[in-house]
Amino acid sequence: MKNSVKTLCLTTVICLCSAGSFMAQDNQPNNKYMEQKLNLAQEWDKTFPQSDKVKHSKVTFHNRFGITLAADLYIPKNVEGKLPAIAVSGPFGAVKEQSSGLYAQTLAERGFLTIAFDPSYTGESGGEPRYVASPDINTEDFSAAVDYLSTRDDVDAERIGILGICGWGGMALNAAAIDTRIKGTVAVTMYDMHRATANGYFDAMDADARYELRKQLNAQRTEDYRNGSYDRAGGVVDPLPEDTPQFVKDYHAYYKTPRGYHKRSLNSNDGWNKTSTLSLLNTPILAYSDEIRSAVLVIHGEKAHSRYFGEDAFKKLKSENKELLIIPGASHVDLYDNLQAIPFDKIEQFFREYLK
């Protein structure tokens, strides 16, 4: 592999591993904690068209670190009573106006109450400094979404599931290992962000390479502190070098074109803080995934460069209520927004079976 491609792949690990009217913000439920007032967009600014089959509004909720998160709430029209609910997030470095919102809206069309949320420090959610990833806080974000859903009058608290895309697929599995309220978890085209960061793509990094990466990142910490600002790792590379690997071309085709570009997306723009990678290096997020007792569905593309993350995570699961689904011919990014590739019928079937 040429030097430019090596640099490109390392950058990609850091960065990717790294119309209708707006409805008033939904304040249900009332909280005893004072939440940060967020500046939420009032226009429909998603990368997908608005459905006329669901009601959409903006909501906020807080996690146990005191960070206020922003979410899009989707409720199927003409329904009554308490509904099963699903919290959706991802991909890693994306925002709720991209892939997660598409999943949430589509599942709401199928009868679930759903939210697509921006993780802490990103998108419209709160948290300072901006653009920080944390395996602890980002796992907590899923549980905070469950807190919020569990206390809504229109949600059945015994019928809540989560769905994580790309790097948030791994965070979702970690949340399922911690949070016994989660009755079903879907991990789509998942990354194990610890493994991707500490081992590199295809486990090509060794201890010496990790040590050199730690030296670089700790030197960056010194510079950031001296400068009073945080250097950004950069989003998806643009323009693409001639020797770019196909999976990076696939990321570019989503994040850097009208298909998936969004002004608040880290991957579409300047990426994460460089030093976010430090915590991911030393935190194995799937350490206790073999103790998950609730149902898990792992979905991956046959041709996805990241397929080994999903397959290995599935092998570690020990409960009988687990399933691995490989989508023929699909790449990693196909499962972001390709409606011909995303198996919504299967996802609906899974949640109907286990959110009951």
C-alpha cells in the first residue's frame, strides 16, 4: 500500500471510526433537572424527504453527565395507547438528519415511536468542548434515550429497543450489556470503535504502532492546551487521491455529495477532535457483550470492509436470541441509506417479536 493510502486509512480510522412544517418542541416528560436550552433548527433539514405518515417534532433529554441531547421524535399517525419505542443513533461522525433519522422515520411508519438523537458534543446536542467522542458517555447516551422514552405517557416502558449504525452499533451493544431495560438491539453495519482505533483496519497495528499513536495524540494535547483550542482530525478526505481504497470512496459518495452531506455532520466537514482517539484506544467497549441476555440482531453487508467487526461481535454473543444477517452485495455505506439494501422488513419483524 502506498504511503498516501496508509495515511488516508489512519485518518479515516480517527475521523470515521470516525419538507413540511416544523412542529413545536415536545417537552414531555417534565424533568426535575434543568436542561440546557438548545438552539434547534426549525426547518426540515434532513437528507431524506419527510413522510406524511408520521408526526415529527423536536425533543430534548439529558444524560447522567448533565449533557442535554437533541433528538427528532417520530410518532406514527392515527395510533392510540402506549407504543413500543426505539432509539436510533449513528453512524460515527454523522448527525440525526442523516442515516439515523431515515431509520427512525421509516420505523415510525411501521408503527413504532422512535427518536433519532445526536450524541453528546455533536450536532444540535450540548456538551463542551465540541466534537469529542467518549466510549463511556456515548454508551450512556443510549441509556439516556431509554430514560426519556421510559417516562413518556405514550410509550410502553417494557417495550423499548435501540438501533445503532456504524460506530454506534458497537456503542449499542455496550449499552445492551449495561442496560437491562433494553429488550432488543439492532447493530447495523457496525464498527467496534475500540478495535478500529487500537488495532487499525484489519488489525494491522501492533503495540509499537499504538505507542507511536499515543505519543502523537499526547503531543497534540499539549498543543491544544497551549493554543486554547482543539485541533480537528478532518472529515472524509476531499478531494480523493487516485489510490484511494474503495471503502473511502464509498464514504465520500455519501458524506461529501448531496446524497448525504449535512452542514452539522463531522464526517461531512472537519471531523472529530484529534485527541478523542485516546479514550477509544484503551477502552474495549465489547468487553461484556457476552453477558447480554436481551435479543440482538447484527446486520452487515456482504461486501462491507467492516464486516469482520459485526461477525466477530456476533460470535461473542452467547444468548440464544441472537441473529446475524448478511445482505448480499451490500457495502458498508449501502446500509446508511440504500432502501433496496436496508432490510426494514426484517428489522420490523425483530422488534415486533422482542418488544412485546
